Amino acid sequence: MLRLISLRSSLRLRPPPPPRALPPRRTMADVAGTHKDLVTGEMISKTELKRREKARKIEAAKAEKAAAAPPKPQAATKSSAVDEENLSPNQYYEIRSRHIQKLKETHEPNPYPHKFHVSIAITEYIEKYGPEGKIAPGQKLEGTTECLAGRIHNVRASGQSLRFYDLHGEGVKVQIMANKQDAKDPEAFVATHEHFRRGDIVGVIGTPSRTKKGELSIAPSEMILLAPNLHQLPSAHFGLKDQETRYRKRYLDLIMNEDTRRIFVTRSKVINYIRRFFDNLGFLEVETPMTSMIAGGATAKPFVTHHNDLDLDLYLRIAPELYLKELVVGGLERVYEIGRVFRNEGIDLTHNPEFTICEFYMAYADMYDIMDLTEALIEGMVKYLTGGKTTLAYHPEGKASEKVHQLEFKRPWPRYDMIGTLEEKLGVQFPPSDTLHTDETNKFLRDLCKKHNVDCSEPRTNARLLDKLVGEYIEPLCISPAFIVGHPQVMSPLAKYHRSRPGLCERFEGFMCGKEFCNAYTELNDPFEQRLRFEEQLRQKEQGDDEAQGIDETFVDALEHGLPPTGGWGIGIDRLVMFLTDSTNIKEVLLFPAMKPIETAANTTGAVGPSGQV
């Protein structure tokens, strides 16, 4: 007991411990991203920047030590580029950047020369020197010198005196067979070729030749670095497969994937074919405004922009239709336009907020003329792309899947009457066509959708219910190109009424692989009726419909001056190219598709780059 009392007394008499030292106060520079990382471009804290710089110095020192170490006997013939394949992307970038910076200072050589004379394109080189018998295996075409330029893809060394490169350009490749004995300066051969890496753009001056195995090559007397690639290319074996990277870095996708290049070459051919087709028919290509005070010509939600000088909000166009019709009123009787339109709507496999459209308007034509014109245009285009065939293979679940559709483009295409086909598929009799807008028909359509488990969200209008039934029972029939005709007027407020079937209108939609790709009308040219339809659209807009149009008084005034009987047509070029190139995602056929920004702590306040990237 005495020991316990003594212990308690000693505890009471012990002085209190000194206060614990507080950690140093963090400044805003440590918390916020106020310091720029010159390597990655990120805005980061001062502490993080110091940590990264220290780690990079350690990595760089290790890499330099490894590069400077004497080569092992078994690896004596390998260049330093082989060792660099084992570096991380950051290590490679920093070492390569320092090397190029040194070349910029010494100009031995200048890594960014102003000019290189190209005497022949790689495609022409292959056509000229590639035919069998032009150059014998193991021989050179002595006395002939050509200058090629392109991007190096693969690098192979066979000892210190022989290097092989694959030179890519214009979708083809040719081999560079660099031999020390052919070099203009043999003593500098090794040092010169130590500058070249995969991805570099180089100029080659040399003699056409073939290897002993018969591969067409060029034997250079001189190779010149034209633009170095500071980054590691993805490996030649695995390539670039990641979809996000391919869409965000389309330049890298084009470097690595020949199929991507093929898609965009085809896209260019499609647009050029459309131009030639209409030019040969006497159409005039025109350009209409991208911004206007009224978003008209289609039913869609527009993007809004602001004109500073006029202090005026404007809309990016959702369609060029109304302007083109005004030109027909003015006497330009056959006009077309190919250009971008913008719709502030969702992004999915077949929709992008901005897309390319072609619209044409042809005086004294109707929907039947335009159906014939559409068939001729698309069939001729497919023949042009395939070398005379009218069939194409399309994989609806991706190129790797076994499911494939054989699309037949030969004229004439099937034509499905909307109401007649629905009656056949559903085994019912629809109300008379001139009553399809009534409440009784609405009840009939609701019951029909419920019976067949066809879902339709509110508002369950006659037009929306019909559209859902068409999507369920008619669109899947349209694998090869086909037309859907006989639309009720309630579904087509801008089309002219049918001349012989009351309640219907003169309109057709072109479908392929179950998706719409074109839309056409016999155009409404009655100004009285047009004003009534604009007023109805305005009422819907006032009730909260963002996609409804306002009244375009200028367009009504143009109609009052007289629009001749006219056929009008519009096609989505992006979606057409999807089907013609066997692509299931619209991003595959857009060079720079809309992408969500990559959000990180460092870049949420930074500037946004191309394609929505930060």
C-alpha cells in the first residue's frame, strides 16, 4: 500500500509534457495546383512538383548510366534504341527530349530542318520500281537516285554496319536498307543512325534496290532527321487498340492503324462522289449561314452562342433547309449543300452533337423522282467504292463478331408502306388514314402498344406511338437499303399532303441496317398552311418543348413570292459512311468526335483542348 501511495505522489509531482509540435502550416501553393509541370503540362502543388523532379532525376541518372555502360558481348550489335524499349514512357520522353535539345544547340544535325526535297512519293516509288523484273533480287539500280520521306515504324539492326527501317507514308511502306558501305560518310554511319527512333520522320536519299529475298528497298547514301518523335510509339506487335486513346489522339491512331486511314479515305471518296453526282445533274453547290436568330428547318434542340458586337444571342444551325428553299424561290432551281449542322442532343453509337449533312432541293420534282435519284446515287457510290460490286458486308456487332449482314444496293429497293405493313405484321385493321390524328386513334395505338409490349414514354402522342411501332416492326426489315413510305401527316408537319391518300403525306425515309440514313419530302409550298404549322410549333415551344421551331417570317415571306413544286432531300453522311465502312460506332468515322473531358484534380480549372480534352 505504501508503494502505491508513493507511486501516485510521484505521478502528481511530474511536470506536464511539452506541447506537441504542430506540423508546418500548408500554404495555398501546396494545396492548389499553382505550379506547372513542364513535362506533363499539369498544374500541381509545389510539393508534388519537387517530388516529381527528384524522381525524374533519379530515373534519368539510372537510364544514362545504363546507356553509357559498355555493351555486353552478346548484345554488341544492338543499338541504344533497343535498350530504350524497356524504359517507362516518362523515362523515354525525358531522355529523348534532352537528346533533341542537345541537337538543337549543336546542329549536328539540326533535328528540325526547314526543307527536304522529295523527288518521288512512296506510292509512286512502289509503282515505278516494284514490278517484277525491274530490279533483280540482291541488286541495285545503279546510277538512279531517289529522295523519299516518311515515318519510321520498325527498326532492325544487323551488326553495326547494317540497319533496316520500315518507311511508312500515304498508306504504304517501303524498306530502307542502310549499309555502311553505301553511306556518303562511312565514318559517321553509326553516329548518324543513333539519332533515329521509331516514329521519327526522315528523309532518305538513295538508290532503288532489292534484298536477296526480293523485298523492294532503297539503299541510302544519306538519311536526314526531319522531325523527331519524342514519345514511345505503341509496340508494333500489340499496336494501338484502346478506343479512348484512339479517339482522343487521332493522330496516333492514324500513325498506328491502317484501317483508320482507310475509313477516312473512304469518307473523302463518298463526299467527293456526292459532289460529282449533283454537279453532273446541273445542281449548284451553295453555302448558307451557320448562325441565325431562329433555329429552323428541323425539330431539334439547338446550341446557343453570342455575338459580342451586336450583343445578340444566336443559334448554331440545326439544318440548312429554309435557306435552301429561299434560293429555289429566287430561281436557283437545283441547289445542294454539304456542311456541318449542330444539335444539342445526346451522344451514342449513331449520334454526335455536330455532324455532316447533305441537303438538296430540286424544283419540279416530287418524292418519287427523289427516290429514283437516291437509288441511283447510293448504288453508283457502292460500285465506285467496290470496283463494280453492289454488295457489302456489315457486322452489326463489330468486325470481330461472326454475325454479318450482306447488304444489297442494287436497284430497285424494297418499299414498305407504313400503315399497310403494320397491319400485316400486327394482324389488325388501322383506322382510316384521315382519322389518324384523332383521340380515338390515340386510344387504339395505346392499346396496340400495350398488347404487343411496345414501350413508349410520355407524351404518348399519335406520332410517337406510331414511331415506336415502326421501330419495332418495320425498321428491322430494312437490312439492305429500303424505303418506308406513307407517313401520316401527324408525323411529318413540314411535308406536303398526299395527293391521293387523305391524312397521309408525301414523304419517304431511307433505312439500312435498321437505321435511318436519309429523309425526303414533296415540299410544302403553301404559305398559308406553312404559317399555321409554324404557329402550332410555337405553341409547343411555349409549353416547354425545346425542340419545337419558332415562326420564321422571312421564310413565310419567301413562300408568298412562290416556291415551285419542289422535292427536298437530306442525308446524314456520317451514318452513311458507317455502313459503307463496316463501322458500328459513329466515332470511328469522325476524325475528332465529341469526347467528355478527362477530369483530374490538376486540370479541372485548366483550358480545354481539341475534341473536348483537357
